[in-house]
Amino acid sequence: MVFNPWMCHHLMFRDDDVMLCPLPLFHVFAAYPLSTAAIAAGAHIVLLTPQGFRGDGVFDNFWKVIERWRSTFLVVVPAALSALEQRPINADVSSLRYMISGSAPLSEALFKKFEADTGVKILEGYGMTEATCVTSCNPPSGERRIGSVGIPLPYIYAKVCRFDDTGVLTYECETEEIGEICFSGPCIFPGYREAEKNIGVFHDDAEGVRWLRTGDLGRIDADGYIWITGRAKDLIIRGGHNIDPRMIEEALAEHPAVALSAAVGQPDAYAGELPCAFVQLRKDMTADPEELIGFAARHIGERAARPAHVAVIDEMPVVGPQKIFKPALRKLAIERVYGAALEKAGVSAKIAIVDDEKLGMVAEITPSQAGVDEAALEAALDGFIRPWRLASA
């Protein structure tokens, strides 16, 4: 907790900086790299609301707040950046020097458009609560690589590894090879209080160095820049073929009407999973699902990664500081696919997707007609690998 603010102060912050913090203080980034770094640097920090971005009127008054406090430094997340990009810049924001984006991948299209509109330099970085919190960032005075989360901070080390299903290290990846990203350094936490939660969280190497397994897939290029390619658990597995959802999300983000996009795997009786996507449109713009499917097909070279279904939703489900909550989207996909399969089989039923401690997401099915038993449901859902069960009375 001491290392991160000390490092951020020495690398970036000055005593005349005014940091605008649109994150709630229970968020690790607000609590440590920002708040305590402001104390270390003697800088000024402005907290928008107790709810951060979610506070009433935050987005509508955002640019005016920057002008009022002459903010020099800003933290954003991609979902918030997309919301801001749709609002006119109705104030003087020339005081801003840097903007750090984290928590989720930032599309290249949004990166370039926002930077061109505001003139503010965007620095993509990476961190997590268990690393208290920033581990890498594009250098503020060095080369920035769009799509990369930059290079490790001093005294922090990164490597990419492959692990088997039991969590045992298979091998350390070569340059540009995709695997699970691991970090070591003074900011890594010692572990969770509950011992069982630490299983698979750490990897201890032959020299006794403890590495934090992030659960994020990525690669490190020849110059040490880290590239996140997705969450290990977010991979869409189509007939044994691994599909990175970011490929789909980046393609849909290029559509002029799309504000946000997220791809997940939907159940399929033959391939196990098929890629599907959810999009939130820009204000006062329209696009129908078929148009978006065609657009994605033209912009995704890998045929297997082209989404089989695209749904337009009013608002993306988010968690924490505007981070897209993909489990909610997976539930929507399961409910839609299983509902269609039951309807095709002539079974009328209600479906509720619940979280089971051992099985993960489970479809609980409540038939609307008498005489429907597990055998009938099994016939209707034959081939689907996602678990389901007959809801108890």
C-alpha cells in the first residue's frame, strides 16, 4: 500500500497537480494510487461523488467540473469514456495533461477519437486489487502503444506462463506467445484470508519467488510491452477452437452506431459454444442486429469468431466503476438459447439462470404445463453442455 503511491508520485504526479477521481473510495485505484499518491506528492484530489461515475449528473457536468477545478489528471474506464465521448465538450479542458484508462480493454477506435476530440494524452495501464493496484502503464513521456497496457513499473516483474488444468506450470512463454500473465513485486498481496481461495492464485518458481496469477491472457512483445488478449474464463470455445472475445468487440466498436460491445459464448448443441455479442448504441443512432452481424462478418477475418447472434440492449450491465459485467450477458444468452430449444420442442417453460457454487451458471427450468419431466427436458436440450435442472416445486 506504500509502494504504489510512492511509485506513482515519482513517475508522474507533481505538487501542482489536480487529480479528478471519478471512482468510489472503496475501489482500490481510488484508495491507493490516487488518494495516497496525492498525499505523497502534495497534490490536490477532487472526488466527484461518493458513487463515482454513477453519481447523479456526473456525466452531464463532467467537462464543467474539469474546468472549475482546472484538473490536470483524470482516471477513466472504457465504458465511461464511451459515455463521455457522446457528450459535447462544453467547457475548457485544456488543463488536462493525462488520462489513464484501465479495468477493461479500450478499443483503438475510441482511443483515437477521444484523444483527437479532447487533445488529452491517454495512458492505458493495468492493475488489480490483489496487486494494490497498478503494475504496468504506458510511459507518460515515452512511447505509447495503443492497445497495450504498457511496461511494468520499476521493481515489478511480469512473465507469461502456461498452466495445466490442475494449476501446475507447464512452461514459461516466449516473446509474443499468449498465456496467463503473472506479476511479482512489492505490491503483490500475501493472499486471501480464506485458505481455500488461495488455490491457483499464486505460482512459486524454482528460486522461491512468488508470482500472482492474474487470470488474464496476454503476451509480452520484444520491447517488454504487455498486451491483454482476454480473461482466461472469458474465452469462447467453439468445438475446441479458442476464440478471443476482444476480436469481436474490436470489430463491432468500429461501427459508427455502436457505443459499447461485449462478446460471450452462447450454448450450442453441436459446437459447445458459439460467439454472440451484445451492443449498446450511441444516443439517437440506430442499427439492427442483422446489419451488425453483417458488419462483424466483414471485419472479422477468422470465420469461427464471427458472432452467430447480436443483441441490441438499452444499457450494458456494469459492476464497480463502469466495468462491463459479462456474467449477466452470459445469463441472457443461455436463457435465450435454451428458451428457443424448448419452444422448438413444444415445451412451454420459464427459465431462470442461477449461480451454483459447484456447477457455476445453471438453468433452472419451470414447465408451464403438466406432464413435462426431466426426460422431456433432456430430449429438448440434448447436446447442450451447460448444466440445467428441473426447478423444485
